[in-house]
Amino acid sequence: MTDPDWKTNTTLSDIAAWLKDKRSVVVLTHAKPDGDAMGSTLALARALNLASNTSGASSKAECWYAGPMPAWHKLLAGSTKVRTVEPNETPEFTLDPEAIVVLDTGTWGQIDAYADWLRARTDRACVIDHHLQGDPDTAPMRYVDTSAAAVCQSSAELCRLILGLDSAADLPTDIAEPLYFGIATDTGWFKHGNVSAAVMRTAGDLLAAGVNHERLYQATEMNDRPARLRLMARALDSLEMHENESIVFMSLRPKDLVETGAAPGDSGGFVDIPRGVGKVRVSALLTEIEAPDKSLFTKISLRSKGGDDAVDVNQVAQKLGGGGHARAAGARVMADVETTKARLLEALT
């Protein structure tokens, strides 16, 4: 169930003013960052550093990420100061910043790698998100716009305020580019049902700021490794149809990554493929993962089509301890993939 306290209690103008005199800022997001997570965090860090005239090792703001990381992450990150924690790595955090901003999540379960560190510093934290549910105790300051297709929409406005600009069209290109990428990827490159007039206006402003749509799309979406295609073949080969072919499951196991030479981030976008089938209403990708103690858990990624008979996959995910959006959600189940399939099918039907 959604916590009634999970709602906006501040404004982006207030957040910009709060960050202005902070000498050090850490920008966080959920594990296994996607385009919206990386785009929003990188843009905010760059805006803060530009406003304070800092860069490199002396940067005012830096981004922390918990992997696995997507194949394109270095391209997007460029020279921005980032720290990456890989899966099964035991990180040591010694930095004690004056402010912490968490973007694209407000759920403790999605920031496991930094949870203990953040819990000791929530008094100086702020969350900016667009998901339907979260944990209010992650930060006393929260800006939650559930109408936004991507948190990059809010991040674009925050960057504009920090830099004192009249429009997002005036943002430096290196700030506009990750914002555009986040919006593009969270809307399926403007194909999903979350595309709105507000989304297109922001995207248009970012294009006016100098973003090269074709170059960005080619570099990130048309630059796959052969291993990704082999992994895609495994996912499609596992395809199961249920409920008169209206529900589709695909599954991946640890051996699939090993045998194809793929990385965990290579499965991005697989869950969208079955939605191209006319009768399919819900598509799910279940990825079985082996924890350091050899126990198994399964990550679920859910997508649904719009329309009069649309399935709210956020409600489905909540039954399994997860959440997200009405058309895109996820969960983590502490069980193997076969057990998780049965639980997911029960939740759906």
C-alpha cells in the first residue's frame, strides 16, 4: 500500500535555495541505474558544479551509483565525478557531505548499498522522485511528481533554477543531454503511454539547448555488444504465455549471463519486446540472481499496455513487495525464478 506521507512537502525553488550554500553534495539514485536515474543525477551534479565554479577532484557535487551499470554509463558520465559500487562489493563511505539528494527513488530497498550511510544522515537529505510510492523516512524534504514521465523533468527545472536561467532551452548542452536521455528512455524514445504535452515541451527545450538526438540514440541504443543479442535469444527462448496469451513471462538465470558472456545491464529493454504481440497485455522479465551467501532471489520487471483493459502493474508489484508506475513496475522476491513465476501469475490473475 502507498504510504499517505509519500507526497511533496517542498518546492523545487526551495530545494535550489537549500543547495545553494552547501559546500559538498552527494547525489544518489537506485541500484542498477537506468537512463532516467543517471540522466537526472549527472545533470544535477553538473549544474551544481557549474554554479559553484568547481570541477574535477574539487567538485562540489558528485554522483554515487550501485551497479551493475549499463553499457553506456561511461559515455554519459564523461568527466563528471562519480563513484560506482559494483555488486558484491563491500563499500566504505567516509565522505560526510553537507547535503544529499536522492533522485528517481525514495525506497530503502532500492538503495541498499548506501542505506546504512544514508540512515545516519537523513536530516540533510532530499528526495526528488516520480514514483507512486516510497518510504517517507528516506528524507525530510520530498518533491514527488507522479504525473511526470521521468524524474528528469523535475531535474531539468531544478537545474534551471540553480543556474538562474529563463528556460531549460538555455541550459548548457552537457547538462541538457543527460536530461534528454533520461526523458527519452523512460518514455521508450517517446513511444510509451506516459508521453504528454509537458514531456514534449521539456524535450523540445532540451533539443533547443543543443542536444543531438540522432547521435545520442546511435551511441546508446544502437551500439550493443554481440553478447546482448545472445542473451536476448535466451530470454526469448524462455518465453511463456498465460491467460490466453495475454500475459508473457521471460526468465534469465545466472548461467545465461555466464554462457553468453553478457553483463547484468545487457538485459535492459527485453521486457518491452513481447508487448509488440497484439494479444499481450502484460510482459514480465524475471531475472534470477545468486547472492554472495549463495541464496537466490529474483528481480521482476513488469510492463503493461495502455487502453481500456490496461493492467495496473504497480498494484501487482506491490503485492510482491515492489512498486513503480501503473504501466511499468518491478519487485524483488527472495525466491528462485520458478517459485517467483507462480507467485507473480497468482498476483496477476
